[in-house]
Amino acid sequence: ASGPVLRARAAVTNIPILLYHQMNNPASPGSVTTAQFTEHMDYVVAQGFETISPAQYLLWLQGDSDGLPPKPIMITFDDNILNAGPATKILQARGLRAVMYVVSGFADAPDGWNMDWAVLKSMVVSGWYMQLHAGPLGHAVMTDSLVPGGEYFYGCRQAGESMAAFQARVKNDFDTGLARMVSNGLLS
């Protein structure tokens, strides 16, 4: 008597990552409309993709694809911008989850444009994953008379700044951001 034929599952060799910044902002060239995002998510589902968590992605990068669906995908949003909110119902309706990459400084100082900690916590309850994008200095434009034009992105090494000082400044920003994520219950 012959038994069932066992077939090894094909190894996952790549994982697409869809990155979004904004929704429904015609002033931003990177923005998508609710209709466009819905169309994208319908395509994801129709193609048989299943969303994975950041933890699953990290394990895959380390060579462990156990527990991954046959067609994994990550859907991400940057910068905790409030206009990403409409994505929640679209994702939920299709059984999908997304990752919000949080700038802790934006959540600490809500300005009507970015999500604060309370909104981010409610998104977790709605199925979102949270990850740190940047700390309190994230996306800050600093001024420096030694830099042509007088401005530089905080993640860039300043004129005259030693490598050790640059690394310490950026590390402090990330450490502070991670601590804010943990203190707000978004990371453990």
C-alpha cells in the first residue's frame, strides 16, 4: 500500500514590502487615494499573499522561514501620519495587517498632522504592528553655519563632527525613541 506523497514546501526566497506614506493628500506625490489603496489590497489578496509581522520578517532574514505563509508580504506605512487611518478598515476587511513605522518625536508632540500615542495604541488593537522609524530628532532638519545652505538632515554627519560623536547622536535618538515606544506599550 502506498501512502500520501509528501512534498517539501518551496523555500521563500523573497518577501515583497509595500511602503506607503500618506493617503488622500493630493499635495503629496507619494500619496495614494483610498480607492487606490483598496485596489492594491484587493490585488494582494487576489494574488494569494498573506501579511507577516516584523518579527517573522526578521527571522526570515536570519534564515528561518518556518511558519511563513507560502506567499508572504509586508505592508508598511511611515511616519505615523494621521491620514493613514482609512487603511485600517480596508486591511481588516481583507484579513491583512500592516506595520506603522513610528517617529517618536511626532507622537510626543501631536500637531494635528501626526498620530499621538493614544491613536497608535488604538491602531494596535485594530491589528497594526508598530516599529520604530526614528526617535525625537527623526526627520529633523538642523541648522549649521558650516553646512552649505545651513541645513542638514539629522541622520547626516555634520561638518566637523567626529564619527564617534555622529554615532553617539544617532544612537541616542534611536535609544530614546525605543524607550518611548516601550513606555507607551507599543514594543516589549
